Amino acid sequence: MRNLCIVGLQWGDEGKGKIVDYYADRFHAVVRFNGGSNAGHTIVHNGRTFVFHLLPSGLLKKKRLLIGPGVALDPLTLNEELGMLAKEGGEADLMVDERCTLVTPLEKELDSFIEGLRGAKPIGTTKRGIGPSYAMRALRLTPRAGDLAKGDFDLSSAIAFYRTFLKEIPDLSGWTENSKKILAGRTGDVGGEIMALNDAGHSVMFEGAQGTLLDLIFGTYPFVTGAHTIASYVPAGLGIPNGALGDVMGVAKAYTTRVGGGPFPTEIPGETGEQIRKEGKEYGATTGRPRRVGWLDIVGLKYAVRLNGVSELALTKVDILTKIREMKVCVGYSIDGEETGDFSKALPRLAEAKPVYRTMPSFYGLELRENHLPQAAEQLVEFLEEELKVKVTLVSTGEERSATMQRHA
């Protein structure tokens, strides 16, 4: 079996955690390749909800868990999740790459400071220090996870840098000692581990955070995250050859959401948007903030499918639309009276784009039975396959792991 990459095709929150959990049985290890604790992956099993910010979503299936060097690692958040697992009587088989960028209290303070500078036009960062952590890595001012674990941890240059911006510098002595204990015996070479597993005949699943349209370069800049979110970052973010990427499964909701600021052409104002938000429990797993809600955007999905080289698609939250009386999908944008279906072309003026909608048969009141989609839902799936030129192999019809329909082998 080949390796598999799970990547979000919208602005994050597509339901990647559930998809990773659903497929995890087929893989020996699950690897987180990007982002930090600003992302939350939610899994519902036997009526219980689990939210992970750093630990890969293969945790509940007791898989080998790897956190790659492309991740911005907050050791204290990691420790909270390990503690939550311990309360459940479990223990993580975990390796953290020694080259991981660290998130210290300094980065969190700077994150809040920079967001304040934006005034009336905030990005909507979670203030978890992710962007500043990557910036400090690029400036070569911050140590890495392995440096901390080995005791070679000098923050004097970083502190001098931060004094330029911050009136008060947090006391890091307690943080440093705690973080050393958390990472002790857990650091190693994740890329080497992946290749060793592959050489032994084991397959590995790569789990991404956020979504394609939040990519630092290819997303709706500057309203993006501080990392790369697309599948091609897997080899670079883990230190493995391009050929080890394997297949790419894109995950998209049957509607669209985004958190924070930035353009959102299909955003639904008023009662319908609020109803979808309520029925879909569209509140941030990390911050609890209400997510903005919009209709499914085919233009953005085509762009995301191309960028990631998606070979198959998982469609989530189809059940939410059974509570909504109308159903629309965006098939194009109108800018200054000209229609385009090219997201790249529209991107510089996305805030001005007006959606061109196609009305689809409503799902309202339909019953989504196991291994059967009603005709209206099947029509949407077939429409997506035709427009995106990829197979929809998985349809999620509820929160629970069991509420998942496999359409193709």
C-alpha cells in the first residue's frame, strides 16, 4: 500500500481529523507535517469528542505518531494532550523531530503585539505564536526541539530581538525546564523513521493542518497562516523524497467556512448562514470563535485540487444540509462584470468577487442511511466529480466515525 496525504481544500476545518481517524487502521504511522497548535482536529467516537492540536489524529487508533520538523511545536500544549491521553489510560507512541521549530512564550507575546498593530484590519490570528515562531526560525534566532532536549538552548539573541518590540519579556526559566522534561526521550529523526517504515513494508499517512486557501504563499495572503498547507510541502516539511508522498486525498465540506478576516466570496449573510453554523457546530476547535459560513465554492476547490495534485476526495458534513431548505454551489466569480472560473486570476481582487451560483436540488428533510445517499446528495457528488475531475471516494454523513460511506474501493 502506498503512503497517503490528507489535506484540506478550503480554509481549514474541513473534517480532516475524522478522515485521518477513519483511515488510520490501514497505516502503521500517522505524521503531522505542518502548522502548530493553532489548528484543532476533532474526532467524535462513541459519543465523546476529542480535540487534538498537535498530536496526529491516529492517536485513538494507537498508531505510531510522528511530528515532523515543519511543525511549530509548543511543548506545553503537547504536554496537555499527553496528559489528556494519560487520563484515558493511554500512552502515545510518539517521536518529535529534533529540528522542530519551538513556540515559546516570547512568540505568543509577539503574535498579540503584531495583531494589535493591524488595528481595524486584523488577520484573526489565534495568538498561539505560530507565525512569529516560523519568522524566528527564518531569522535563525530561535533554538529547535533537539537543542532544548540536549541542553544547547540559548535564547539570549532572541530575547535581545524581542526587547525591540515588547515592553515586558516573559520569564522563561520555568518554561525551559518544563519543556526539557516533556521532550526528554521523545526527539529523533522523523524523516529517517518514515523511510525505515516504508523500507520495512509499512505505509504512512501524512496529516495536514488548516487548508489550502490558508497557505502562506498560495492562499488569500495576507489572511493566511504562517506555514505551507499544501501536499507538496510534505517532502520538504518532513525530509523525505518526493516519491514518498504517495496519494493525495483532499477533504472538503459540502459547504464552506473560514475563521478570521479575509475575502470570502460565498459567505452567507443572515438566517441561513446562522442556521448552518448552528447545525454544523461551526465554532473554532482552538478558540471557540464562530466560523463564517458560505456555500460550496467550486472555483476555490478546482484551484486546491490542482495545487495539491488530489487523486480522490472526501466530502464531509453532508448531513448538515438536510436541515437547510436551499442548496447552492458557486461555479464562477463576477468581477467588474466579467465572469471567471479561475481562482488564481481572481485572487488579487477576491474581496470584490461576486459569486455566480448554480442552484442544486435541496437535501432538506432527506434521510442519509448507511451506504446509501438520496438522489439529491448523489447528484451533488456526481457534479463534484465532473467539475473537479476526481472521484469522491468518501462521504461523511455525521460526526461519528461510523457515519462514513465508502463510495469507491
